[in-house]
Amino acid sequence: MYSYFATYPPNEKYSYVFSNYHYGDYPELHNHDFWEFSIIVKGSYEHTLNKKTEILAKNTAVLLRPQLDSHYIISNSPDGTILNIRLYTPFVKDFCSGISDTFYDYLLKNENMIFTLTEGQVKKIIDYTSFIKANPSDTNKSSIFFLTSYIFEKVFSQYNFLSSEQPQWLTNLFLKIYSPENINWTVKDVVNSAPFSQSHLIRLFKQHTGKTLVEYLSEIKMQRACELLTYTNSSILSIAMTLGYSDSSHLNRTFKKYYGVSPTQYKKAQKTKR
């Protein structure tokens, strides 16, 4: 049994995002022509994916690739409930290209992508989809963006699509730096999470990336600032605090250094494009 909701854009055959709750079993072997991110929100399921069977507990999520993954599910409990989020390929390609030139190809090559989420992470995803359901309009781009960002940052945090030639400590460090929970990290936070002294880490980081740690963190924060300015109505001060800056003037100086305009000017320019 299904409960359908949250289509964007509404009433279009190839929407960017489409969500539904599924109750009970789906015993027929099948695949999809879209990406699907499925979360067990109640009970547990016996899930067979590409001929491999696993028990998926509550708060477990699976990312299914279009055409490539075949699966079926059997509920182990009477209240078994799954939240399915469909993401259509053109939208996913565009989104992944903004993360990495190789991210989409990486996802296509990996099967059995299974994740364990926290209660808070599941609640956040449910909140996003519920908000989209309550506001099914073409103007609701910010919620779509952040829902997709949140899903793929979960994928990013558990699967290494970074260069296999780099040392494991650097891969682990990148995963921490890119985690949404660490959006406000400073150099000190990065140093505290690394297995080296500050001077040694700074030297190694520059050696492997060609950038200083300060430059690297600033670039990430400026990318996030652009996203927040484009897709939310947050104030400049709120965005500055979210990114770990002490005040809006610090954000203003850094942003203008990177983009040649102030955050306010950038936000106005983005509004005229939409």
C-alpha cells in the first residue's frame, strides 16, 4: 500500500523529486528508471538487492541506481513502513556535477549502497519531504535543494569517491570537513580531528592539495554561502553565524574577495535569475 506526496515540480511526468510512503511488502523483483533513496522508518525488512539478501533495521537507508539495481522487500513486522524518495536522472546528474566531475559516474559503479542514519537525520529528511508536500510549488526550490544536498552528503560521508591515491588520513579528514554538521569548522577544529600537530598537518595538507588549510576551508564556506544566499531567505548575519564567522562583516570581506560582490548584491542577482 502506498501514500503518495511531495512532487516537484507538481503535475509533471518527469519531476525532479517524488516521494511516497510504502507499507508492508513489495515481493516482486523490479528495478526503476530513476534513482531511489529508501529509508526504513518503522519496523524492519528483509531486502534482496542484486541477489544479495540483508535484514534492514529501522533508520537504514538504501540508494538504488536506475536500471542497474533489481530488488524486492518483505516486511518483518506488521507496522513496516518505508519512505521512498525518487530522484530523476537529469536532476541527479546536474546536482552531482556541482559536487565533483566524477561523482555521478562513481555512483553508477557502486552497488549495495546501504547507510545507517541517526534518528535526527531521518527526522530531518521526513521534515523536508513533509514541507515539500505542504508547499507543492515551482517556487519551492530551497527545500528541494536542501533535501537533495542532505541525501547526497550522507552518501558522500560513507563512500569515498575521492582519489584512491591519497592517504587514508586525508580521505577521512575530507569526509569530516564536508559533513553538514561541520559546516562551521575552523582550522583549529580540523587540526583537533587530525593525527598530526598543526604545523605538520598544514605542511602535509598543502603538499597533497596545493592549497593551505585556510584557503581550502574558505572555498568550501564560500560555496555554502552561495547556496544559502540562492536557495534560502536567511539573513546575511544568520548565514555568517552558520558558517562559523563571528559577524557579518567577516563574511562580507571574504565573500567579496572571492566573488567581487557583497553577499547582498549576490543574493539580489540570484533573485533576478529565478
